[in-house]
Amino acid sequence: MSNVNESRLSGAARGRVADIGYAKLDLSRAERQGAGEVVYGEGKTAAQIAGIIDALVAAGQPRVLATRVDADKAGAVTASVTCGVDVTYHEAARILVAGGFPQPDGDGNVLVACAGTSDLPVAEEAALTAEFLGNRVKRLPDVGVAGLHRLLSHMDELNEAQVIVAVAGMEGALASVVGGLVSCPVIAVPTSVGYGASLGGVAALLSMLNSCASGVSVVNIDNGFGAGYQASLINHLSKRNGVDHR
């Protein structure tokens, strides 16, 4: 049974915390930020992840997302969760979803485009994160600049998107190309895919940071979760402002 204490902080920082010994869970995050606490699975044991999921659900969070969970650990977590919600593992993205996905309520579509098949795990992390946060997501796999016609054949989807996540390793050129074609925000995700001089994604990161295309912002290397979360914030701006443009 978790011990829930009122924090002694004031103003916007005030919140409830569930202290389960090895973790202090932020139970007021959805009220402050619009989405409940997410579990970063890497470095945590299966028992710890399952305990966090159980405590969050018991405290009223209807669904929980856990990222960076390998297949072996995911099986152990699924077997250990006792809160009664369905737990689904998405192996390509290394994501666990407890409680299912909500109905999408964003302003439009989040489009996740990735340069190559090797970038798919990061792209899928972004896509599933956005879906978990209530967005309609479309995917464009393998549309990198080595075959630019593959991307250009999807101009309708690019122009219809409310926000685009562009995932690429190697030299990271996809984000600049997409940024030069569309009017919506583009979130660039460098991946660690590439040969020696790619420096584990640093080359793509620097390329994206130095993009001459306006409207391109950049998250950290392999950070599909951060891109999906940011895309969701952009795609829910009208809800935050109390306006529905649909």
C-alpha cells in the first residue's frame, strides 16, 4: 500500500507524492502538465517497474507508459503487475503500455517520418508515445534523402500534418528537407545509426541543430519519447487555450 503525502511546496509546484520506498511518484503531474508520470525502464528492475505501475494505477492514473524496456524485462513486468489493467509490450519501440490507448483528441495528425528502416525503433517510440497521449499518428517509414522521390510522393500527408517528427541517423538531412517543404512545426530526432564518423548520432545532431530550414527544433539522440511528447503538446494547443478548431 503506498503512502501518499501532501507536499509542502506552494503554488504550481504543490502536489501529491506516493512514496513506495525506491521511488517517489508524482501523482499530480497530469494536473500540472496534462499527462501522468511516465516510467523510464532502463536501469530499473522488472519488480520496480511493476511496482510503479501498480502504485500509479492504484492512485488513479488510468494508464501508464514505460519506455526503454527490453523484451525479457517486459515479460517479467507483465507477469508481476497486479493492478488489473491490461499490459501490452511493443517490442520494436521497447515500450510497455498499461491500461491501453485513449481516444485521440488532438487538433490534427502527428506525422512520424523516418529516414531508414534502421531508424524505426526510435520512430516507433515517438509514434507510440504520441498515440498514448491522445493523438492520431501517421507513419512514413524509409523516406530518407538517398531516395528523395520516396518522401516527395507523400506530399499530401506532409501538408496535412499538424506537426511532423523527422527521425534520421547518418548525416540527419531528412529534417532539413522536411522543414523546407512544410508550414507546420518539425521536431528532428537524431539517431545513433551510422558508421564511425557519425559518432553515435552526434553528426546527425549537429546537422539538425545547424539546419537552415525554419521551424525545425531538435531533441536528444535517440529520444523518440521526447519528440512524441513535444509533438503531442503542439497538437493539443487549442485544448489548452480552450479553443476547438475542428
